[in-house]
Amino acid sequence: MPTTAARAPFSRRRLLQLSGASAAVIALGIDARAAHAAPPPEAEGMFSLGVASGAPRPDGAVLWTRLAPEPLADDGHGGMPAQEVMVRWEVATDEGFRGIVAHGRALAQPALAHAVHPRVEGLEPGTEHYYRFRVGRELSPVGRFRTLPAAGAQAESFSFGLVSCQAWYHGHFTAHRHLAAEEDLDLVVFVGDYIYEYGITETNLRRQGAEVGAAHRVEIETLEQYRLRYALFKSDPHLQAVHARAAAVAVWDDHEVQNDYAGPLSDTGIGEEDFAHRIAVAYRAFYENMPLDVAALPEGPETDITAGFDVGALARFSLLDSRQFRDPEPADAVEQHREDRTILGAAQEEWVGERLAGSEAIWNVLANGVVLVPITEDRTDMWDGFPAARRRLLAQMAEASNPVMLTGDIHRHVAAEIPADPDDPEAGRLGVELVCTSVASDGDGAVTDGYTEDWIQHDYVKLYDGRRGYVHVRLTPDEMVSSFHIVEWIEADDTAPKQLTARFTTPAGEPRLIPA
Amino acid sequence: MTPRPSRVVGLDAEPALATISLTWDSLGFDPLIDHYRVYAVPGESALAEPEESSLLGKTVYPRFTHAGLDPEGETWTYTVLAVTDAGERGEPSEQVVGASRPSVTATGTALATIGDFDGRTLEHHLAPASYAQIPTEHPDRVVEYVDGTDEPGTAWPYLLPGPGDAWAGGTAYRARWTLALEAVPTEDHDLALWLVDTTRLGGVLRVGANGEHIADLELPAGATRGSREGDATVPGSPLRRAFLELRVPAALLQAGQNVIELELAEGGWVAWDALGLFARE
């Protein structure tokens, strides 16, 4: 867990802690100015998994690609030979790449599945940039990102998309098609379940027109299987379009490893020492496939995906890990209500508390994998299973102006005003929670279902919609406008038009969801 | 560039019913091990170099269960090697010979059975996922099954719930299996209780015959998936089979009607594969 609010852009100390060989691997995957590699293989289609950018800062971002001429090769290496390949990248302020403002090289290596994560620095803040990669003579698709506003600058607005739960096999990524077409988009926030670990069989393959080979039919456990699963999901053109459209940040939930795992514990009885091996390869595959800073590269079964960044003086984002450090599912109500029970772990609680207390931003945005507001006592996988930890986080959020929680997990659009004190209905509200529905998980869905009453029984829940979609959020100094988009179907094809099912305005200083 | 993984050491083969459990020493996390490859050839034969045609399976864990072996018992020769994140393969381990223990389902003569010993719950009532109806159909928390009259598909629910199952009332369920023997047994018999899965809670299955206690069987922790999936033989299935077999003293049995009683006294449900009472040959 970082102990300071700002993360060092490239932690030399962390690199030096690693063994020599590992450090070299990582360093070259980020910056390989001085390295030499054999001529690239003659294969075509190196960029079949697209491009991405992430970890945005006022002066740059992390760029990502993973070379894979045969993205669905069973061994998870994407059809790449067991050799290093030099990848060149360039960044311009125009789509035609006439004004190149940065360029460099990174070494794609077999140990990281030929993924590269170069960090671009020295760019102008608050500026739209275009980037692309080159291997040999092959050029990648062009991606875009906008650098964050300069520290302390008063940004007029900042817009982001909110998505989660991409069960590729349950349907088409129509939501991503529409999100990628949003004109006003500075960032995409993935709040978990980017992949699913389940075997893909005829019983759950609801994406019509899709077929998968035998390698996809089993629950994934090995590194090659996790790599292959990311490749399958990332082969979707609409997901690639979203990544190419704007920088992305991501937290995970459970399915990046295994359904309902908690800290070091499996939900299916796998011994803790054994399960550490699965966590290690799952966390590694997450790093390899996302545009993340090097701090998210795991050491064995441990890593740090928390991150924080400021959007000028407008907003402070804090990305939380609500899986790796959580206590086990409670055996009974006494354990559930224990004061020392934690979902973030002590170090992360302290870190987010410092970020909130020290923030001068107008909007203080948190993102995590599971729903914060109280719904029912038996939803122990969400913050309902950690009431004492929720009280502590709510107290920390109350110290900051305009706290907002971003969440996914439940495959339903939900918008809620966060009660200041869950035990006191008269205590008012302290912030807002925006829960995005799934991109694909659970297939077509319906507006209401058997769970609706559990949620709308609370007067602080202002929206429930069980169809697929995404949320678009626009922040200005005066207000936050959250737009909940849905698509009517995803199983048959990707042609469903987008519909606005609800839009709310949250005035700065007023923690409410006002229908707009 | 990247190091070759170390050779796997500590390979051990533990015999069990219809399975051989392999374990070895973890190679740790640096370099990151993508998976271990387990090679096997039947019998006590020497593997010169492991061939891909004898690849038994891959696992990220430093253990592997060779399941689905012939209940009569099988002998295999194993070797394991590691593959790194870069795809580098290590040297194969030393070879180890393992043998599974024979099951009474193969060595004995079946006197009465419920279901097929096949790794599936599917032939049982309400399988593979309609467990929610069990408390409704058995409000007294007792399952009655009469050999020769009842059929598994209509009278034997695929789960026997336990106190850890809130959905079933959080109480111990009992199954009473009535079967007829032609004569007073002169030799001990064997009871085979094969499970497709158990819950993460594990538990205790209390076994009795004709009102006399025989044993409290410890249930291993399972995958808690057998309530929703019914076939443990699907490649990669997370279901965790368990094979419980125990002696039934001849003195507890009688000519004519006998009742085998099974009570899930502690923990969560068991998902039945099959049950059988066997005479020794």
C-alpha cells in the first residue's frame, strides 16, 4: 500500500527489491532504449488484442499492448515465439502523427506474455494525445488518451464511463460499442470482473454466433489459462474500441481469480498454501493484460492495485482493492459485526483515510468492487458483510467534500444516496454511490427481477434496472451528472440501440440524486 | 534470458480409493510457475523422457489427483515438470510409482445399491440443481428409501442436507435405507458411500444399521458446487469427489428387513454419487 497520497511514477526502490533477472524483465517491458533484440518474427496481426492506455497523469500515461498474432493459442503466448521483440511507440497531439511529442521502445518478452507497459512522460497537461505501436513494419491501431489537468488547475469538466462484469460468453459487448462512441469521455473506470474464471460450455454460452475450443471449457487455474481467458475477452472489437478511445483505470472484484474468494481463501475449499499459487498467476495475468503501473506487478501472490490521482482541483480518485485484504466470510452474526473485521485491510484503510482527509478536491471519488450502501444483512460478500469497516469508511468519507463511490458486481444499475449513519435513518446522507450494471453478465436481463424489492425497499436507493449497460458521469465544479444507459438485448447480436434509463444531477455540496 | 525452472523434487504418490494423490514441493514464485505438467504411464514402467502423449494433466498447484481409476485398483508411474511464465520447461522429476486402493464396489458382490458409481449425481431425484425443493418434500427431515420399491430418480434426493445448510432449515437430515437380506450374514459386509462433492464446511456423516451406531465418518471439505453441478467427470470440474467405504459387522445385520441409517450430524450437505452394500467374495 502506498504510504503517500501520490504514487512515485516509477518506483526505483521497488525495482531494486526484486531479483536482478525480474527487475530487468520489468524495466525492459517499460523502457528499452538501450536494449537490442532479434529481428521481429514475420507473423502478421501482432496487435490482435488492441491497444490501451491507463494510469493517467498530468504529464503522461502508461501505454499498453500485448503482441499476439494467434491470440487464442492454447499455451497463452498468443502465437509468439519464445524470444524478445522490440516494440516502438510514439505519441502525437494529432491523429495523423505529424506532431510527435514522445517516442520510445519497450521490449516484449515471453515472461510477460509479450505485453509491454511503457510510461510516457513529459506531455502537456489537459491535452488530447494519440499513440500507436510498431513492430517491424506493422503498425498498431491508434489509441487516444487525455492527460489529466495540471495539479491544482481548475478543470471545467471531467467525464468518465463506468463498467463492470464482462462475462463475454453471456452476450455481446454492445454496451462497450456505445461507450466507445461517447463524445465526452476522459477516462473509463472498470470496477471488477473484467474476466470470469468459469469454464465456457454449452450451458453458459449465450453469446449467439460464438464458439470456443476445448481449452476454454474448463475453469481456469494456470497462468496459460488466465492469459488465454484475457485474450478471449479482449478479442472483442468493442472492448478494444473502448480501450483505444480513452485511458482506463481498473480495480478488480472476485472473478479475476475465483468466485467469492476472500483474501488468501478460496471459496471451493482449495488449501490456502495451494491457492496462493493460483492467486499469483491470476494477479500476474491481470497486470499483463491491463494498462497498469509497475506497482501492480505482483510479487508472488501479493500485489498493489490501489492507485490515486487528482483531476486538477476538480476531483480526487482513489481506487480500492476490496478482495485481496478482506477477512473471510463470517461464520455467524457475531463475527459479521466484530469491530476489527475489515474488507480493505488496515493499511489500505489508513491510506484511503489520508487521501480523503488531505483532499482539497471538490469531488472525492472512490472505486471498489462491491456495494457499499446497506441492502440486506445476508449479502455478506458486499460491505453488508463488514458493517464495522463500513462505519469506519463512512466516517472517513464524511471528512471529504462530495464523496462518491463507484461500484459494480451486482449486474444491475443502482443509484443510491449513502446514509451518513446506517443505524440512524434521521442522520441524512453523506454522499452518492453509483453502481453500474454488467456489460454482459446474466445476458439480456430485465428491468425488474426477484431481487428488486431487496434494493428499492430503502428510500435511499433511487434506481434499480437489471438490464445491461454502462454509466456515464460528468463532473463539473457545480454538479455531477450521472447517466445510466442500457441496451435491451445482448445475446442475439450487438445491434441493440442504447437507451437512457435514468439521469441524476448531484449538486456540489448536496449529496442527493435529483432526477434530471 | 529467463531462467529454466528448477527440477521438481519431493514427488510422492499416496494411494486412495479409485484415486492416486500426487504431491511435490512447490517451486515458489520466482520465476513464476505457469503450471506443472504431470505425465503418467500405466504400470511400473520407466518413462525415458516424458512424451506429450502421456500428459495426464496440468496444474498450478503442487499437487494433482489422478482420479477416475478403476475401482479394482491401478498402478501408474509418474513424473512432473514445471513450466515458467516464459514457457521454459524444467527437467522432469524422478519417477514415482503409485497404486490406488481397490474399492469394495469392485471386489465385493452388490446386495443393494442406490444410483451408479459413476461420478455423477444426475440419476438422483432433483439433480443437478433443484436442492431448494428438498426441505419442502421432506418437512420431517427424513428421507425414506426402500430397496426394490423406490427408484433413485424419484425417491433419493441428490443431496443430504446438514446443520450448516440454512436453506434446508439448518438441521441434521437423516436417510433411512431399507433393504432385505436373504439370510443372516456369516461374514462382515462393506458399505460404499461415494460422494460427488461436499461443502467447504466438511462435516460428520453418522452411519448406523438397525439402530446400532457403526461409525462417525469425517467428511472432507469440498467445493460447495455439487448442489448446482452434477458431473464430476467433466474435465476441469471443480467438484471434489469423496469415496467413503466402511465395514458393517455381520452381527449388526439380520435376515429379512434391515435399515441402514445415515445422518448428516455436523457440517453441510453431501452430494451423492452412489451407495451400496457389498458382500465380501
